[in-house]
Amino acid sequence: MDVKAVIFDLNGTVLEDEYVYGSAFRKVLAFLGKKVDKKYPQVGGIGVEENWPGLLSKYHIKTSETTDELARLTQEYYIKHLSRVKLRKGFTKLISSLRDSGMKTALATSNTWWLVDNVFAVFRIAKYFDVVTTKEEVTFNKPSPDIYLLTAKKLGIKPLNCLVVEDSVAGLTAARDAGMRTVAIVWDGKNVLTLKKYSDLSLKDFTELSPDGIKMV
């Protein structure tokens, strides 16, 4: 495969932030009167606001708060605790190597520009991406392929020449349906077999990947 661009998901992929988001969702659920012990109540990859209809239904919660308001509360908690978030091991070295080798790099996230701007301000990683696409630019979020197709279009590179790095079934499905090859970051041992099923290669972190390795996916 002739890989000309690598597109990264943000949350749970570039960032080790799954626990912080889990805490954020639990905090808002508690605000709604529902104590949840599950470490990660949310469904990965589909977006914060998109999670709330399912959570309200699952836990039989009735509230006057809109899903937009619940998403805002979740995001505010997350931003407040950004100090607990860190870059996935090996990310900076890998993306620097990719760019030095002439590959294009992009970010495609189910999150909002407001969240991305906050992350960029803290981690100073905006310089590593030729293109950034957020859910606000597409009609349908992941698992729809729209966000990856738009990112490829913005890069000026055919989907078949793009490789996507993701950590969720929704994200991997979106990338595969866009006609792209996929690498799964598996941070939760419980999801190993599932993520392997949806990806061409699965890794624990970015230290297991290199520009030469990407060309072999």
C-alpha cells in the first residue's frame, strides 16, 4: 500500500484521556441522580453529545437538561481536568518521523473545535497536523465515513492512500467504510479481539509503529 497520509483520531488515540472522559460522564450522571460504577459509561468514538441519548435511555433518566447542555457539562469537567491527560506514548516521535519522511498528517475527531483548541493550547501539537477536521464539519459523525472522506479531500489525497489510527469500533468502521487502511490503538485489554477484528494492525501505543512499518500495513 502506498501510504501518503496518516490520519489520527484524538481522544483515546493521540491522547491518553479515556479515564478522564469516563470520570466526566460519571460526574454528570451523578448530577442527574444516577450513580454509575462502570469505569467507562460512554461509547467510544461517537462524540460526547451523541452519547447522551443512549445514556439517558440506558439508565432511565428523565431530565429537563438538553443533550447539548449535558455535553457542555461533560466537556467542562474534562477541560478542568486536562492536567490528568497525557499524550499517548511515542506519539510525538512517530508523527515527527512521518512528517520528516514526507507524509501528510491529519487529525479527524468526533469532538468539537472548542475542545480541540483547548487541547492544542495545553499540548502544543497543532504544528503536527496539515489538516484538522471536527464533527462540526460533517452531517454525520463516526461511524459514518464522512469525516474521513472530508479529511482526505482536504489533504488532496485519495482515501486508498490514507491510513487511519483509531481506538474505537466506531472510528475504525468509519475509516474502513471510507476505503482506508486502519491501525487500532488498544488501551483496554477487554477490547483486544474486537478492535483486531476491525483493523489491519493493532498496537498498544505508538512506540510499536514507524514510517517504514506504516508502509507495510
